[in-house]
Amino acid sequence: MITFSDRQLKIPKMTKPVYLVTAGMSKFARAFPDRKTEEICIDAFTEAANFIDMTPAEMKKYIHTCYYGHFADHFGDQLLGEAAIHDRLGLDPLGNIGVKTGGATGGSTLWEAYKTVASGYSDCTLALGWERMDEVPTDEGNNYISCAADKDWETPMGHIYTGYYAVMAQKYWQVFGKEEESFRRTMAEISVKNHGYGRMNPHAHGGMKITVDDVLNSPIVAHPLRALDCCLMSVGAACGILADEKTAYEMTDNPLRIDLAAGSHTLRAADRRDMEIPLLPNETKDQYRNLDKEFPGGGRYPGFTGFLAARMAAYYAYRMVGIEDPTKDLDLVELHDAFTISDIQTYEDIGIRPYGHGRDYVESGDCYHTNPRTGEPGKLPANLSGGLIGCMHSVGATGIMQVTEVAQHIWNRWGEMHGDEAKWERFGREKPKDWQNLQVKGAKRGLAISHAGVGSHVTCTIVQHPDHVLPGGMFE
Amino acid sequence: MSCKEDRGTVKVVDGKYKPSGKFHYPAPNTPIKDEKGKLLGITNPRDIVHMHSYGGEAIFFESLGKGKLMATKCENPDCETTGSIYMPFRIFCPDCLTRNKVIDITAKAKKNAIVHSFMITERTGAFNTLPTPIKFVNVEFEGVCTILMGALIRGEPKIGMRVVPIFRTKKPDYTILDLLWVPADWPAKDLPEGYTY
Ligand SMILES: [Zn+2]
């Protein structure tokens, strides 16, 4: 049993509020054989500038410091790739740095940019992330990704990250899913939902109209996971501009409040040790007293079934901004659905449902834009972008894409940014005849989770409309 | 592209790496064109060898070839988790950062190792040498606070089943693959080539 000190559990208190001024994304695709990385990054940057009616040159005049996220130098085959992109964006001589935290790279890049503004070092910071995953054959790509596991203890076994990851899915499937057919179908429902939402997103390359049975009949990757349970492998870029209050309102009339926190856990799942469950504001110690009885084998925490890093990111972030109950206090979320089952695990880690009951978030219909059970708006829609399954997983960009998507709802501009015929055409994609505007009506607050590997790094981003900031946050 | 025979080898002399033989096998770039013959890019082939230190874990990898499973234990009486045993091997205690004591848990592993979780996958990455489908097993040992990952090379995995380690004692390659797992009571004559109990 390991314990944490009060100092380690201290809730971060920033010195000033930080705002998200704008954000932008490139097209996402499995491959861009005709484009260099800088072209894709400049697309995202330009979209962000145009979003606030600026030219890229005008927006650059405000930027003081730059953070660049891309997970794998191997994939891009370019060390110091950040310096190349920084130069191509014409941002020299500004200070810049690269951020690498695996799948959480996008979230971590925003986390760094946030602290830079909150500290006063910079009034306006760029966070830009990308990944170039198309320039090696798939099996060599798998090998590269497996190098993010422990090189001596894990990588030699199969050179396949899915294998190291999916053992956790197996444990969750057996202990909390009880190997039930109904649970398997709930997992599949997430895939259907996220592929379906991906169809409404011109940036996405995973849009598909499929059924639960299509998921259940897709090829097995690692039982119980099938091909359609897994995220995409993508190329693309996304960026956000963070600023202090004064600068933000000089750049736009509508900046949003943004706050981030991060957590971590062992690189190898093998090194996880037992501990007490760190509780979120909407949980009590008593509620988990009988977890092992309710779900035999589920008594070990986090064991192989929870993500401590996600739990800790939410632990800090909720208290920083005054979230008492994520379902009540938030209007939408973008979660790191690397696999359908890990999506369910995350519902529990971040307190949307208690440990053991994640599936209910899907089965209740709460996670939909429109609850298919009731026809009413979903209580807390998840991954309307399509997520990693239906939109993209261009690793360094993913966490920034999620925040961009959440923010566009709060800006009430999701329909404009996703419905524009010219954008569909520019991306060489056909806008579906049954295209649906997924704008969450009246969205005021949202959350994004960016997650690495077997849970080594997780960030939790909270975006709020400045007129609807929750009470009880760190500035009260 | 490369040829195993003249592959480079490395020794350490006077505390320095002394590579000898051939390490890099340059190959020409080739153009990548579209259907119309327009140039889009080039291939960048390469073959590189890293010289990698096992440091304080070297004894673990060396012991596998001798049929032994070595773990480590914190014996610092002032540590809040003193007595914890680590498998995977940790050179230092994660709590007090004193150097752990290396202990032999072979007998324990042969008696009471069980499968905590598992995964069967057909997918592999480049350079894989394990037969497919790979059966990953996470092995729990009595009295050990962590859970080792390995591959089950015979039989079918199941949560809670007893497994025993086998070791590549003939021609070890000094990687984690010198250690594999089989179900308890698997016949000794049906182990993979080079492996023994
Ligand atoms: Zn210790």
C-alpha cells in the first residue's frame, strides 16, 4: 500500500486566470504522401487565426512563447522537429520547447502553455501539436510505438503495444464486465456512436455508419477487442492560443477560461502497487467498501482496471475549478477513447460514474448528443468529434483537437466549423446528406482527457464560458 | 540488407565501449512517385545498432540464462514500505531510493505464480520473434507487490491459473525472452528449443 503526502495532494492555485483565445485544426488522414509536416501545421495555425478574424501574420504579433507537442521523433525521422516547425511558422526568435508524453502529448503541451501564461512569463502562448505516423510501414510503426513501453522488459515481447495495453482491458472485461454479452454490446455501442459522430466532422477520417453487429463481426485484435473497438492511426495538427485576460480580450471578444491539471502512473502496468482510491468530490469512502464483493477480483486499486493518472488529473482539476459533480457541472466531454473499453474505464476514473459502473453512462444514453432512449438531449455528450475512434489519433495533436472541439461548442460555433461546405470540399470529403449539427445547445463548460500509454500521463482540461464560471474555484 | 555474419560486436575495455565489426549497412534511397510518375518523396532505409547498458539490472538478465528468476527487495528499516519485493526487478526502492537487495525468487515462482490477466493477439510489430498468436500473461507472485508481464508459450491462458517459468539456458540471448511461461505441470519434453525448467 502506498500513500501520498498532503503536499503532493495540494490543489494547484494559479496566480491569474488563463484564457483560450482561439484554436484550429488541419484535416486528419491516415496518410499525407503529398504534404510535409509544416504544411499541415500551418493549416491548423491558419484556421486558428481566421477563427478570430485575423491573418496568421496578425496573430503571430501577439505570440510570445511556443510549445510544440509531437510524441515520436522516430516517426517524423527528424530530431528537433520542433525547431523546424517553429522556423517554418516564422516564429523565431521566440522561446520554444518540445513536449513528449506519449498519447497525452497534446494535453501536456496545453498544460505547459497554461502554466507559462498563469505565471506571467508570457501574455500569449502557442500550443501546437502534430504527429506524422504515415512514413513507416505499419509493422515498423507498431515497433516504434512499442518502444514507448519498457525497452528491456516489454518491447522484445512482440514489439506490439496493444498486447501490453490490452491485458488491462481483459482484466476489466472479466472483473467489471463479467464477460457479459450485454457489456460487450455496450462497448460496441461506443464505437458505433463515435464512428457515427465522425461522419459529421469534415476533419475526421474515421466517420462510418455502422451497427453494433458490424463491430462484433470486425476482425479480432486481442479478445475482447476487435478492429472497430480501436482508435485510428492518423496524421494531422491542431493548435490553441492561450493568453492572460487583458491580451485575450484584445484578440477577441469571446475568449474562454481554460484550466488544466495532470497526473501520472508507472510506465509499465507491471509496477502498479496497491493504494486507497483517491476520492473525487462526488464520491465517499463508504461507496467503495464492498467493491470486491460486488465485483470479485475488483478490490485491488488501481490494479489493472483503473487509471490512477486520470483519477489524479481529475482530482486536481475538479478542485481547481470547483467541479462537484462532472455530469451536473459540465455540458460535454471529449475523452481519450483509444479503445472502447478504456473509454468506459475513464468514465469511472473521472467520476462520471462510480468505479464498476462506467457502462451505465452509455446504457443510460447520457453520453449521446441526443439520448436514443428518450429522444431528449444527452446529459453529458461525449466525443461528438468522433474521438480517437471516429475522428483521429494523430498523437501530438489529439489532446489539442479535443479541446478545440469542446471550445467550439462553448463558442456556439460548432455548426459553422463543421458544416461549411467549402471546408468539406477543400478536404476532399463528401458532406453526408444526413449531416447533423451536433452543437450542444447552450454549452457553457466542457472537459477533455488526454491519456498516454497504459496510463503513464493524463491531463484534464476544463474549458468554461467566462460568464458561467463555476463557483468554488481557485480564484474565489 | 544486412548480413548476420559480419554483424558488429561490442566489448567493454577499461570502462569504454569497444565496437568491432560492421555496424551500419548503408542502402540507397529510392524515389516515391504517384501513378503519373510525379515525385512525392524518397525512402530512407537504415540499419543501426545501439549499445545498451543493463546497468544494475544486468544480474537479472544474466541469471535467466542460468535458470534463475531474480527479484529485488527493500531492506531499509526506515522505509515506509520496507520489505516490499519487486518483480519486475527495481534497482532502487521507489519510496526511499536506497538500493534494493537482489533476491532469488525462482522457487517461489515455480510454486505459486498465477495469471492476473492475459491477452491473446495476432498482431505484432516489426522485429517480433515470438510465435503468433502471442499470449501475454501478467504473472502475480505471492508476497510480491507488483505483477510481471511475460508470454505464455504453451497452453491457453486463464485468469487465476498457475504458471511456471521456463528459461533459455541453452544459448541465452540475454533479453527478457530468455524467460517464458508454461502452465503448471507442463511436460518438460514439450518445451521450446533451448528452454528448460
Ligand atoms: Zn524502501
